[in-house]
Amino acid sequence: MATTQDTLTELVRQCREISIIDSCGSLLGWDERTYMPRKGAEHRAEQLAFLAGLSHSRLVDPRIGDLINTLRTSGNTNGGDDDASVMAREVGRIYDREVKIPQALVEEITRVTTLAQGKWAEARANSDFAAFKPWLQKVIDLKKQEAQAVGYKDDPYNAMLDTYEPGATVTSIERTFTPLRNELVALLDKIRGSGRSPNVGIITREYPVERQQQFGTEAATAIGFDFTEGRLDITTHPFCSGIGPGDVRITTRYDAHHFPCAFFGILHEAGHGIYDQGLDPKHFGTPMGEMISLGIHESQSRMWENLVGRSRPFWTHFFPKAQKTFPEALGNVKADEFYWAINDVRPSLIRVEADEATYNLHILLRFEMERAFFSGGLSVDDIPGAWNEKFKSYFGLTPPNDKEGCLQDVHWSAGYIGYFPTYALGNLFAAQFFAKAQQDIPDLDAQFAKGDFSALKSWLRQNIHRHGRRYRSNILIERVTGQPLSSKPLIDYMTRKYGELYGF
């Protein structure tokens, strides 16, 4: 009779083989969004659909189910955080979901979303929602079929949320977002009422792309992204792709007349990459070697991008370097002027370029839009008009075109419906983790001012990265900080920061 260890060993072996297939798909997906010739899209769609189907068929093989059930009933899994219990819980969760989805649907979703991403990029470049509309309709219809297959309670959108943030529901998201929205509105009222504003012209001067790449790479290296295990490339919409141990790819896009676009994008994706590089390679292919959730993953990117990268201590170290790299743009600029310019708060059209105070409103808008079109309250035809109306309500701005409106994000073309709420959750997790890190490392600001970010990286690796998916996000946040997730640390942080800048 097989022992629990024998069962665990065999399940790990099977999961690693599936993960190798998935990593091949990840590499092809990275290439599709960076270097693939445009005419290769249809063949790439077939390649990715084949790999997705192969991975799915291996995952839902009854032998996997038997191994999971053996672990579940062995008496040696206690629902805790030991390897066997985590494998039974997490692999079992994925198996129970995927076994309900027909392989043909898995392949078709992959095929259509691969093609749809290319069509989205073309439509975005031409600001032509009509050209993308039939593809978006296909994606939504397929994802609705997925939701019906896996099942859901109360709202089909719950089936999508659970993919990215296990256990999340519309109810739980609204319970978290409602106080956040109210606090943000109050904070923004104070900022608008201050009558103060920085010289944002500083960051829209000419910043040569080649030097931006050099400076961004230097900063990513400084905060801990290991370029012997990774690389930086150019794409339409920045992303990070963890191919596997020793291979993490990050991307950005450059604007010669908007410094924050690429620089903070690089820090953001490097934050994702540092997390992926911090996963334990000996657990590759198992939950102990995988991210917990996208909310936690986003907490790492948003922390390095904002709580570190937009901080005064960070620029105490990096501003003199920036002046040497961009003497024409920054030679006569004072550090305080630059610091305020990169922390300017004002309504803006593009989510990835939004300031910290308004960013979450971009997410709330998308959450409401997704829920409406996925649950049947909004037709695809009406998305541009609904987007513009809602944007006007939230920000007082009307997007002048679809490129700067409903076509700005890649997510819907890729089938990532339910992903957006994890960005706001990530901001909340990030602020709460960072506040605890500051308590545990009292001289953190002084270290940043000297260009030393190793203590924070080590703290994150010890408290978050190395655990993989051993703990669910709601458990991890309490384990690390002693408190459940709350909007208070984020609001406290922004109130201190913007109170100093805007004088309230």
C-alpha cells in the first residue's frame, strides 16, 4: 500500500510536468507580446491552444483526482500548512474547478484570446473600438461558458473573481471597496481644496528613450531584480512573465516626453519579478512554489513602484543620478520639485499612469464595468458610452477617444475578466505589509536614502515570497501584520504623504 509520502511524491511529479507544459505556454505568450511577427498570430494561437489543452487534460486526469483524494482521506493531512495538506487543498481546488471545464472550451478560450490580443493592439493603435468589438464579444461569451461550467453562487462574476483571488466574491469586494471609496473621496477633496499644485512640466520634458532604459535598468537592479535570471523588453501593455526558475521576463513601454510612464512601469514589473524570483525553486510546479493570489502579487509590484519608488528617501539616492542621466531635463530642477511632480494628484485618463490617490478609482470603475457586462446588465455595443459616462462621473473627464478610454487595457482581450479588483486589493495589502516592515526595520528610510534596498527585499522574501501558496491571502496578512486586511494603513500613508505636499 502506498504511503502518504509516496502519494505526495507522485502528485508532485505530475504537477511539475504540468507546470513545464504551462511554462512553455508562458514563453510563447511572452514572445507573442514582444517579438512575434504580426502574421504569426494564427499559428501562435494554435500552438497555445494545443498546450493549454494538453495541460488541462493532464490536470483533470482521474489519476490526479485519485492522488488528491488519497491525500485528503489519508488522515495525515490536517488542513494545516504542511506540504501534504497544502497540496491536497490547493491542487484539489484547481482540480475540482478544471475538471468541470471541457477541454474544447479551454482550447477555444486560449485560441480566441491569443488572436484577440493582437486585434486589441491594432484597435488600440487606431482608437477603433468597433474593430475590437466582435472579438471582445467572443471572449465574454467564452468566459461566460466557463463560469457556467465551474458554477457559482449568486453572481456569475464570482466565478471570475475566484480565479485570481481565491474566495473573493462581489460581496466581499464591495465590502472592502466601499469604505476605501469614501475615504479616497474625502482625501481628494482635501487635495483639491488646498489650492496647491506642482510643476508637472518637469516630467514631460524630453527624456531620451535609450537613457530611460539605462536608468530604469539601474533602478530595477538596485531594488533587487536579478538580471542574471531575467530580462527587460518593450511591449504595448507592460507585464511580467515568470517562465520558471531562473527565467523571469519583465516589459515596459517608453514615452520620450513622459518620464513616469516607463520608469514606474519598470519598478512595478520588477516588483512582480522580484516576487517570482523569490519563490522557492525546489517547490517549482507545486503550490509551495507558486504565488498566493494576484492581490498579493500586485502588492509586491505596487509596493516597489509607489511606497518605495515614489518616496522621498528613494529619490534622495536616485535624483542626483537622474540629473546626471538627464541633464537637459533635470539639470536646473530641485529635488523637492521633482519629488512633488512625480507625486502630483489630479484626475487622469490612463490607469497605469495614475497617481496613488486616484488609481483605485480607476479600478472601481473597471470592477463596476466588468460586473455589468459579464452579468448581463451592459451590452458590448454600449461599453464605450458607458465607460465615458462613468469616467466623467468619477473623474470629471471625458476620454477623447477609445484608445484613452475603454481600449487602454489589455486585460479583456486576454480573457482576464475579474483581474482588475486585485490591483486595488494589492494596494491595500502593500500598505499594510509596508507599515509592518517599517516597524520591523526602523531605519528603512535611511537605508533607501543610501541606495540600499536589500533589507526590505529580504523581509519580503522571508515573510511572503518563500511561503508560496502555503497560506491564503487572508491568512497571510494576519500572520504577517497581526491584523485583517484594512484600508486604514493605505489611507494613513496617503494622508501623511499628501498632507505634507498639499499642506493639510
